[in-house]
Amino acid sequence: MKQFVGISRSCDLKEAVKGLHAPNLIIMCVSEKELFQSKVEELEQLYPGVPSIGCVGQSYGGTQALEKGILITAFCEGVAAAANVLTEVSKMPIRRIRQFEQDVSQVGGSSDNVVCIDFCSSNDECVLTTMKTVLGKRRIQLTGGTAWEGLVSANGKVYFDACAYAIIRNLSGKVKVYKENLYIKTEKRYIVTKAIPEKDIICELNGEPFQKVYTRECNVTPDKIGQQTFVNPLGRIIGNETYIVSLKGDAGNQAYFCYRKVFPKDVIYFLQIGEIDQIVKETVAGIQKDFKRISGIFSVNCLFRYLLFQQNHYTGKYFEQMGRLGAHAGLIGLGEHYNGQHTNQTFSCVVFE
């Protein structure tokens, strides 16, 4: 398998795809909402019938972040792929589940050489649960993220309120997904005693108003909670894994909006930022241990992680560290997907042998 990475800071699609021949799958990220429709249509004209997915959002390719521009990631040689879309995901994500199941069956393969990459525009938790009903049976891995502006594309068409997905089978080796968390658990463990999941609101921890608990534990004033999420997000515990919950804004009555759903009875830990460079080096070393040769990596880095790297003047060093693994490209997401879970302030990726 070969992974192609092309960029254009001027949003010139022909520049971004220069040198791309006979792709089996194309993933496109366009930073400008106003250009998305025309670029999706142009991509289909340039590569008619080639499976493709795309979204609006900032991205990165190699050592370059693209706050404005187009990123093209394509997979060529030794790849079987299918791309499609789940529609009306805010109301009924299961509506096109049969098509999703057919696409998974068409690509074939096994749990160690197939991956699903998805871009979702809303209702991530329910969409991932729906997809897991199919992927779980075959133990197929998933990585992906939340698209910007509520727009995604599949096979030359743009969709709102949808989840675009690509099923990729590596015919020349294995695939594996990874998740990186820059934060560590503290001893501050709580149970969510009141929440409004449908509105992404957390209300109470251990029977106390959320705002009262957070300001006490993190020693901040209420107006600083949104900024403090870069240092002390919440960690939702599922099994042995920690999934980060970012804090968004004041919801009134000492409750708070989050960037993902929190449910009553969830186990929540307060998290503390770790040693960034050391954690990234450990992730890179872990991937190198698992793969002797790497064809490419597609990842999703949270926007909050990107902003954190910028604040710490670490962005260049981060892309340099990841570049040691090989061709690396991805989306700066508004949420991240790792197998069946939606998370925040996280890195999720798939590595292709």
C-alpha cells in the first residue's frame, strides 16, 4: 500500500493532487466552508468513480499545519475500499445501516487489516454506537472525528447532518488504531449525579453543583473554567480507558456545557496535563515497536490539542516527532473517534503497514 499526501495553501485542488495517479480512495479536508461544494464536485470530475470522503476543517500534512488550504490523503496500490454516508444522523443514524453493512462486507478482510475512517457532523455518540453494531461483530477498528461546519462529503456529493465513512482494507499488511491522551488521572473521582445528555450539559457531581466542585478542585473562578479545560479536563472512565470531556461554556444554574455527552452515573476523574513531549515520544515508540515498516498514517488531532501545542511552541516539534514514522496526515477535529467512543482533546490515528 502507498499513501499519498498533497496540500495546497491556496485551495487549488489541482495543485494538491499533483502526482496522484490511480488512487483507490481519496480523503479531502477543505478549510473554507464556501469552497467545499465546488471542491467536492471538482474532485469527482478529476477522479470519477473513485471512492472518496471529505469534510470542512483545518488539517495537516507532513510537517505542515493547514489552517487555510486543502489536504488530500489518498491510498493507492494494494487497497480495497468503499465510501458512503449515513444520513439524518441527528434523528435516525440507523436509517442507512444496511448500506453500511453491505459496504463492510464488500471490502471483506479481517480484524487486523481493515479499518473504518469516519467524519461525523453531529450526534457522534449515537452514530458510533450504530456503527459499532456492524463493526463490533467483525472486530473492525475505527478512527475519525467531528467535522467542522456540519458538512461532510462522500463520492462527489455534499451532506449536512450526516456521517461520511470509508472502509479500507490493506491488502499488503496490517492496520492498527491508536489513541493518545496527554492527561493523567488525579485522585479526584466523582459520580455524575445529574446531567442532560441530549444537551451535552453536566449539572452535578456527587450531588453538588458542577461549577462549585470544579472551581474548588481546580482553584479557579467560574469565569476561568473554559480556559482551564486545557489543563484540567474531565476524564470519563469506560472499562480501563479514559475518554476526555472538554468543557465548553456556562449553562446556567452552576451547570456547564461540554463538547460531548455525559450521562448520570458516569465515573468522572479530574485530569491533570502530563509531560507533553514525553507522552508523544512514548506513542511514537509504541507504534515503531508494533510496525517494522509503515506505509502511512491518518490521524485526527483535537483543535484544543493543536491550540495547546501552539501555546507551548510545540507544534513544529510534534509534527517532526510524528514524521519519524513516515507519511502522516490528518484532520484537526472538533471531536475524536476511537473505536466505539467519542472523545475530546485527544489524538486518534490508524497506522498502515
